[in-house]
Amino acid sequence: MRLSKAFWQTFKETPADAVIPSHQLMMRAGLIHKSGAGLYNYLPFGLKTIKKVENIVREELDRAGCHELLMTVVTPGELWRESGRWDKMTEMLKFKDKGGRDVCISPTNEEAISDIFRKTVKSYKQLPINLYQINTKFRDEIRPRFGLMRGREFIMKDAYTFHIDSACLDEGYENLKSAYSRIFKRLGLNFFIVEADAGAMADSSAKTHEFQVIADNGEDLLIYNQEANYASNQEKAKTKRANIDFDTSKPAQEEVATPNMSTIEDVCSFLKVPQHTSIKSLVYYASYHEEDKDGEFLLLQLLGDDELNELKLTNYLGAAEVRPAADDELKDLGLVKGFIGAFNLKNDLKVLVDTAIDMDGAFTVGAQKEDFHIKNFVPSRDIKECEQVDLRLAKKGDLTEDGKHVVDEIRGIEVGHIFQLGDMYTKAMGITVLDQNGKTISPLMGCYGIGITRTVAAVIEQLHDEKGIIWPKNIAPADIYFASIAKSDELKALAEDIYKELQDSGFDVVFDDRKAGPGFKFKDSDLLGLPIRVVLGEKTYGENQELEIVVRKTGESFKIKKDELVSKIKELMETL
Amino acid sequence: MRLSKAFWQTFKETPADAVIPSHQLMMRAGLIHKSGAGLYNYLPFGLKTIKKVENIVREELDRAGCHELLMTVVTPGELWRESGRWDKMTEMLKFKDKGGRDVCISPTNEEAISDIFRKTVKSYKQLPINLYQINTKFRDEIRPRFGLMRGREFIMKDAYTFHIDSACLDEGYENLKSAYSRIFKRLGLNFFIVEADAGAMADSSAKTHEFQVIADNGEDLLIYNQEANYASNQEKAKTKRANIDFDTSKPAQEEVATPNMSTIEDVCSFLKVPQHTSIKSLVYYASYHEEDKDGEFLLLQLLGDDELNELKLTNYLGAAEVRPAADDELKDLGLVKGFIGAFNLKNDLKVLVDTAIDMDGAFTVGAQKEDFHIKNFVPSRDIKECEQVDLRLAKKGDLTEDGKHVVDEIRGIEVGHIFQLGDMYTKAMGITVLDQNGKTISPLMGCYGIGITRTVAAVIEQLHDEKGIIWPKNIAPADIYFASIAKSDELKALAEDIYKELQDSGFDVVFDDRKAGPGFKFKDSDLLGLPIRVVLGEKTYGENQELEIVVRKTGESFKIKKDELVSKIKELMETL
């Protein structure tokens, strides 16, 4: 592609609403154009990368035995009513069409694929079946942000598998998990496969994993140890605290004045004790799905430097939702905010003690009255009644479950999610097939997503520097940025020859033949981030008949004769 | 692809709502699945054809120097307000998003592309520029029908060009017109390029053409003569009537009783005269865009066997809209329905006489009173005041404008439309570039559409028989339908070998390895319509070690040894 004829424009200014590097760089490099809040048009160079990502995804899924189809973007409300999700999907754009029918712009397609499935598959002999599409989706977020990372309209690959039993589902799940690994490897990414939470979508035994691209700006915190081959989303992570010594001599309680000190930090620094020798008391309210089960308040006990993992609490209780108690609720419970302890409790407040707490240890806790704390509170002695439960959020410095490895933290961007749905949708929609014994059963499903446009943003979050994007070679908008600084007719003719030679050698070349100086061209080249830059300059070529090659990723540069240009680029590309 | 592992199912029954062959066959052949009114999911084989069509379009547009990008499906209302179209677009699905902003699902993208253009192009030096996308579109028809032919959601290629002046626009227009011709040729279609009507989209001097696929079920009637290289949409066609003799002796008027005969047919058959010696009187009401111009009634005179072309009337008057007068309006004008003549007119009714009428000829007309007509009405003598205007609809048997060729009629399906928009959108949206003299001017635009999914339906309308689809080779879901009727292990192994050999020879093969009889397989094969069927049967192979090749298009069949199979198929494919 000749830039003098291209539709491309870079920008010096960063748009005010672009706060993360991928958003800033995609706008500045002329890859996307904002059409409205959370709505981005994909410009030619941006679209080229998106299509390369799509094709890698397509190739690996086809290799895994999946069949591609394409479902409508607008889907009828009746399908969503069948599964019972019409009223539950909050970020779905719903409306009535001109015929007065309920329709929506699908954010996901479990219902639509199940509807297609039931028209085609009647018997276990046709199973397993793997179907996918790459399509535009819409999530009506009120405050979209971060460019393609959290756009409202986005491109997604969604796959769905159908199985006769759970062994078949497990096999299909592993098959897709491997395909996903191959995909993200081919995309040139540093990523983690982490255990995720099944949430409300299936029962807790269902397998589910996230594919997380490592990046400083990642929204998710991951807990991992590479030696132990362990990685998990923080909220799902199973670790234990590294050993801590507690004073288990059960000394007598001692009340201390702690005026205006309502935080663990203040109290422990005042008392000159480490935070883990204090107990953090949290009051939570839990509500339940079951109509006949009332909501309840709970007093939670955690080590002073630990945080609550709300997911663990929710799962332990089997609750629909948990939330911190409000200030007035604390008052009603007779508790003084900032000075709570697990004793002298007025109401039947259930006490849950985190497993990291040594029940015989001596801790500093709130004195149940304003401006006082108690030292040497010993849970086994001083708490009337309690259950010990794993409640804490895993963190850096913890040990793996076997106690052998210390885990670390890293931030990630979720670009893929795979999920065992079970018979949730097939049951709700009354979809059955005949099994080996001629009995009708509800087939089991798996669903598997990759955010295509989100992945492009994640690539840039992982691979960029202060000058611009650093594309992995498999998904760069082109291979080579050929900047000609030639002024003489002779060198201009040579530039044309080189452009042709590079193309004939199978490279996709962006030929910067614009009337502009080297500084301008190099800046655009660095911003766009193609793997290799080739420069033809009057001076270098005039002196030694040499061209310059610069590798975007490493910054290495080479002076090279025209004859060796192609072979040197091929050699360098191999290393990328 | 092995059918035993494929996701494919044909159907014997034709859905009740499928009334045209393309809709029926696509449903029965398992190419599409109905998700809701006017909403169709594209199943694997359907999607393969759609992608092949897309790729041919893409290749030819890229060759024509166009740049591909992708605009959002959901676009903000503010853009449409800028051009003034927000309130005018009736079949656009508009709604408010969760943030309370006006958005719509774009049925077309002039505003969006202009918005992208103004961010990137500032000078005539960057022109011309050709941009296109292939994307999902939505047209909210209340009663969608005909499957993909008139679906609500559909895939469309829309291209837009920008130019500094009209010479440049003309050049760009011809460039795209040629690309379109190459596209439809490569799709294997019999098509016409016809002159179309500019309608409300631009001034009447703007060029516009439709690409029409010839098919019995076409919605459009085309007027053409191939020798004269002439083709036009009927409403835009410029022809003249073949010569007719009129009695120009100006005989005296004669009143005849025509009881209960209010149609031309009845009167002429009663009087035993040809219909073209009668005059058809139509009363129309025309309204105007200009606020200060009142609507008016018009009395139109056409030869008895001609029809009015409303578009010609509208354009002649410069009217906003024309419509036939209602019965009560006729009464108010003092006219008797079925017996109207252009004389004794009570009101100031303007009379327009079609140019095909000889003003000195003698005609039968209504007598302005119930149950009577007048013979020998001579317009030049008997009409008080009139204008002679070209009003008639062109038809089969007319002559080309030069009088040298007789035109014929044929039905077509519009699959492409190209259009010179001029500065309509750039002016409305205040988009300018600097011209050669440093002056700001509004660039000129062209727009160019191809209905991708509609084209697939049109292909089937043109190419099918009672057994199923007959795909052109370039866009068939695959090249070969290989039906193995092998029962013995030896022949089953041979079938595997042949499947491999065909694939290795570069063919895309559907291998019917299902447990089913020959009749079942042949029916599915004919319905799906791949260009070549290969059959391995116990009997034919057993007797002479021969396979059978059947050409779907011609029905020819060949018995062939395995060694010659690939070369014979290659030879046959060349002829398709």
C-alpha cells in the first residue's frame, strides 16, 4: 500500500476521553474513529489487524472441528422469554420494532444457537457438535470507556458446544481450551489461563476458565505461581497465608483508650503491633434466593491485614447477594462503627471467623464502645459461638494450597472465557435429544467467548512503548514500513524497485512515498508499529549504497546492501 | 467436509411463509434458519456462499483502488440530524439507549462516512478517495417477506467516493461501474445494467444505474434491446410507440350509448375498434414541495392501451407527489367516472396530452355523462387548451428513441445500485476541502451498494430447477458432492482414498459418508446444488471399476475410471 493513495492519518493530540494506552494509541495511529459514546468505526489499518485476529481464531476453531455460522444481530424477544432471560439481562438493548414485536441487539446467543440446534439435531449420534460465529455485539453500558476495551459495540467470537453427557462435555471443553491456547500463542501474547468463577450461570462444579492477557492496566488481579503452574482470578484463588507467629499464651484482656482511632492502621501503629495481630470486624447482610429464607446479618472476623472475598462468603452461605451493613443498621445492631468486637453481642448475630485466624492467638479488637479497643482478645476463649470459614481474599505472599510455593500478583485483561453451562438452557427451552437407550434427555452445553476487538486493545496494552504500538508479526496491519526519503529521480526510481521487490517476496508493505521529511515519517512509523522499518535515505545510500532496517520491537538497526535486504528481513522476522 | 460430522439438515417441507423459489430452497437446503420475522441466521453452507460473494466483491473493489473499513451498526442520532435525515428515514430502527441518547441501526452510511472523511481529508491532493464496508444492516419493514430477498437484517456492501469536481466524480463512477460489472460476471450471473431514477436523492442530472439480475420472479420490469445495447428500468425508460395509423380526416363527433361500459376494453370491444383509437382519461392530484404553491388537479390523456408513468408526470410537474383523484373529488370536479372526456370541463382543469396521441387523430372518449361515449373526438379540434407531454409507461413492442429497434420486457432483481450524490451531504454537514486555488469547496460524493445476501437469493432465483439450487461454481458452498454408496469395507476404504485425492487436488468436497441410501443422498445433492456430483456405487464400481460424475447444471453424466476422475472434473469445471 502506497501511503500517498491511502486513507490514513495520524494525530499528535490524544483525545481527552482516552485514558489508557490502547485507546490513546489506536486513536492517534488512525486505527479507529469515534462515532459516538462507546461506538468506534474501524479504519483500514485497524480493520486489517481485526481481520487477522479473526482469521487466526477461525483457523484454530475449524481445526478443532467447529462449524462457523452467523446469527442475526437483532433477535426476537420471544426466544429470550423461553429461557427466562428477557427480564434478567440488564445491559441488553431492548426495543419494539415497527410491527410492535419485542426485539433486542444480542449481547450473547445461547438462546439463538439452541433454537438452531433443536431444528437440526435429534439424536445422540449427531453429538457432540461445535458451532461458532464471529459477529457484532452490543452491550448498552451507560458510561462506556477505554475505547475498544469496553466499547458498547464490539466484535466477538462466540462458540457453543452440545454434548450427550458430562464426560463428552469435559472432552469438548478441553478441546476448545487447547484451541484457545493455540489462538493466543499465535497472536503473540503473554497470557494466563486462570480458574474463574461460575457465578450465576451454572452450578459451582461447572468448569470455567478465563484467558487473561498480562498488562499493567488490566482490570483483573491474578494470583499465580509459575513453578506450581498455578494461576487464578483473585476472587477464585485458593491459597493460604504464609506462616505467622501468634502469641498463644492466652494473656488477660486489657482495655486501651484509642481516641478517634477507628482504623486498623491507626490502632496498630498507635499500639506498635503488627496489623496481623489485630482482628478486622466486618458486618454484612446476606439475602437468599429462597422465598421462605429471611435475610440475615453476619459479623465477620478477618486478620487485620486481610480483605474479605465477598464471593467466598456468598458461596459459603449460598446467598443471592451479600453487602456491607449500612451505618444505621450497625446502630440497630448495637454496634459502634470502628470499634466492633465479637463479644457482648446484643442480637443473635452469627459470627464467622476466617481460617487464617489462630483461635488461640491473642488479638487486638474493638471494645464495643467509642474510642476504646481491647488487647489480648482470644477467640477460642472470648467468642461465645462461631464458625471458622475461609473468607479472605488471596494476595501476594500467600502460599499455594500445598504450602510449597509463594504466590505473586499480576494484572490481566480478560480476553477469553470458557464455560460449562450444563443443561441450564436446554432444560429451560425444553430441548431434548434421544440418547443411546431411546430416552429423551436435555443435552449439555458449553459456551466459549473471545472478544475480538477487546483482544486487539489488549495486545496494545501489553505491547507498546512511549513512541507507539509494537505489533506482533502475525496480526500487524502490515509487515514492513518502507520509508523513502529519496529526493533524486534516480533514488525515487530505486524506491519503486525496492517496493516491488519487497512485495514480490511476499511481504505486505506500507510504502511511505508521501512528500514529508524523515522525522515525520519515522514518527508515523513508530506510532503505527509495524514489525520492520526499512529506510532509503539519500545520505546512507549515497555513501555506501546501503539501506537501513529497524526492528520496532527491539530498536536494533542494521545497515544493509540492497541485495541482502530481503534475506535479512526474512531472518529478522523469524526471530520475532 | 464429512457429512457425518457436519451440522447440516435438509427439509422435505416448504415453510408456509416461503412463496418464492430462493426462500423455499434456502430453507429446504438448510442454508438459513428463521429466527424471527425477516430475521435469518446463516447456517454453515449458506455462510460459505455468502463469504465467497463477499470475497469477490472485496477483491474487485480493492482492485479498483477502494479501501475497506467498518462502521458501527449502531450510529448516533446526532449525525443524522446534521444531514437533516433523522426525521425523514422511515424504515430506520430508531431508539434511545440507556444513556438517553438517540441512536439507530443504520440502513445506510452517508453521514457516518462523511464524518470519518472530514477527520482525515483536508485537501484536494488527497482526492479522489474510495471507501467501502461489508456490514450488517437493518431495515425495519413491518411485513418482511421473501426470505433473504427482503429480509429486515441483511448484509450489504456500501461504498462511498469523494471527489473534487464532477469530472473526477464521473471518472470514479465509471471505475466503480466497471468493478460492479466484473463482480456480477464473476458471480456467474446473467444481469443488466439499467438506467435508474435519481428520485429524491439528488438532482435529475446525476447519473445512477441499477444492476439487475434477470429472474422470472423479479420485482422490477426492465425494458431493453440488446442490439441497441439499451436497458432501463421501466419507469425510467425512454422509448417511443411503434408507428400506429390514425384517422386524421377529422370526421364529425358522434355520441354512442355505452350502457355500463366504463372500461376501455368494454367500450372498444363493443365498438369493434382497436384500443389505441380510444383515449384513456385519468384525473390526478399533484402536490408540491414549495409552501406557496397549491396542489392541483390534472386531466391526463393517454392512448387507450397505454399506462401512465407516474414518475414522468412527477418529474414534468416538479411535484412532491402525485396520486389518482378519489371518487368524491371526481364528483366535485363535475366528472363522471368511466365516462370522462377532455371537454366541457367545469373547472380550470389543466389537460396534459401524451405525446403518443396524434392531435389530429380521431378517438373514442367519454361523453362526460353516464353510459355514453363520443366517437371521432379530435384533440386539436376538440380540446380547448392543453400541453403535450411524454407521460406513458414504456412497454414491450415500443421502439428505441432512434426508432431503429423494438424493445422487449424482462423481469429483474435489483442487486446493485450506483449513484452520484453530488454535494448533498457534504453541504448539509458543512464538510469542505481546499481546492487547487486554496478555496474551500464541498467535495462531491458517489455511493454504491450491493446487497450481498439479496444477491445470494437472486442467484437462486435465476439458477434453480424443480430439484433444487444450481450454484455457479465461484460461489457454490463447495465444488463437489461426493456420495459414497459403498457398503463393503474395501469400497469404504476406497471412498476415503477418493475423498482425500479430490481434496488434495484442490477441490472443496462435501463427502456424504452418512448411513443412507442413494435416493436420499441424490435428493440432498440436487437440493444443495454443488456443481459436480461424484458417486461411488457398489454396482457401477463392481462391474467396471467406474465412478459416476453428474454435472448439476446440465444433468450430463459420465462413467469414469478412478485414474481419470480428477482430470475429468477439472475439464468439466472449466466449462461451467
